[in-house]
Amino acid sequence: MRSGFVGLGRMGLNMRDRLSEKGYRAIGFDPQSAASDVPSLEALVASLAGPRTVWVMVPASAATHSVIVRLAEILEPGDLVVDGGNSRCTDDHVHADFLAERGIKYVDCGVSGGIWGRHEGYALMAGGAHADIARLMPIFDALRPDRDRRDSFVHAGPTGAGHYAKMVHNGIEYGLMQAYAEGYELLTAEDSITDVNAVLRAWSNGTVVRSWLLNLLVNAVTDDPGLTAITGYTEDSGEGRWTVEEAIAHSVPAPVISAARFASRQTTSPTMKAVAALRNQFGGHTAQKAAMNGTTPQ
């Protein structure tokens, strides 16, 4: 079984390689990557037997829209496009309708797992028609962890539901990271705490706050005690803001997610340094390096 991958960044490259390791030949295309298997999108489509499956893993909004428009021109009726990036769910309806006019099927899939997913597996949240989800199940099963499917895969609902579920997931993620990071700053502020890393590590087993995120924070502080090598600046990928907007639209109080969303530009805050370090640990997101003289880079 062959599938195409467009976008070989932090996630896409590892997903392509995991599929290949599981016996599913994945052909990747990325004009900016030396790992690209083919020289063009047209060559990618030509390498796949119909009905084709092409998985798109590029940045949300304009980049994703551009790829889908190009695919619509060269794919055939019965082919299927999966948007596995962090697109907003409202874009899914636009893309699904656009492709449906040409007889091309569409599934949206939120993917979580970061840079660890190639070996650990990915959590997948899919939206679309039941028949299209069933067609993709061999790929989903290859990408997810080798345990009970229900623990890492969900057909969340119709078009847009997968990205909606992933948006809420990321909003929760920001809130959890913010809580751990605020705790880290509070520990560093207290003179009687002589080993912050040891305290964090002591929470990693037996406590109610133990988690993979906590383990990653311990790793980050071990690698860079005091987190002196980075600033707290983090890029805004959109999902946190979208989650807050959805909370307002549904009249759902979301004070933790909202607060986490608006704290991300305090570049010298120990709390936000911890958040930036966590994002780097699980997702490979680039942490902005602190200047050698201790000032914050512009």
C-alpha cells in the first residue's frame, strides 16, 4: 500500500518514516527538504496508484490551502486528501467542499506526538465520512501506538471534528504547561529550595501531578539548569487563540486556557522559559536562544 506525504518537517518526515517501517510505502515531497523522494507534487501523484491517498503536513492556513488547490488540479475522482496539520476546523469545510466538486474525498486529522511519535506512535483525531475513515484505518493503525486503538485514535465526527478535537487538546496542553511552568518559577523564587530539579523529579512517580510533560520539564532543567540558555518567547501557532474563541462562542468558561494563551510573550519570565523548554522537548519547537551578555534578543 502506497501513500503520499506533502511536507517533511518535524512531524511529516517522522510520520513518513514510521509508515515505511511498518511496511506501508510512503512517498514524501517537500521542496525544502533533502529527504524528498520526488522532485515535484506532480511526480508524487504520478508515483501513486489510484485511488490515491495524499497526506498533507504543512503549516496551517495559506500554505495548506495552496497545496490543496494544487492537488485538486492533478488528483482524480476517488482520490483522498488528508489534512494532518493544525488547520482550523472552519477551513476543513471549505477544503472538503472544494475537493468534493472534483470528486476528491477529504479527511481532517489532528495529530499529536511531536518528535517522539516516530518511535512512540501518534495520537490521531479524525473527522470525515465513515467510509473514508475505514479506508484510512491501515495507515492510522500504523501511525498510532501498538496498544488499544481507543487509547490513541478517535473518529471524532464529520468534517472538521478532527481538527476541533486537536484544537481543544492543544488548548489543554497550553494550560498544563503553564501550570508546571508557574510551579517551576515559584520553586526557583524560594531560597529554601536548594535543588529545583530534584524537587521536580521527586514528583515524577507516586504523585497526582506525575505526567510525561513533567518528565520532559525535568529533562529540560537537567540539560540547562536555570534555563539560562533560552528566552521565554514562543511562536503563536493559532490553536490556543482559536480555543479561546470557541469557548466564547459556546459560553464555556476557560480561564486557565485563556490565561495560558496570553502569557506567551513574556520573554524573560522563568515561567515562560519553562514553557518554551517544554515545547522544544516534546515538539522540537525552536527555543529562542538568550544572548551571551544576558540581554534578550530582539
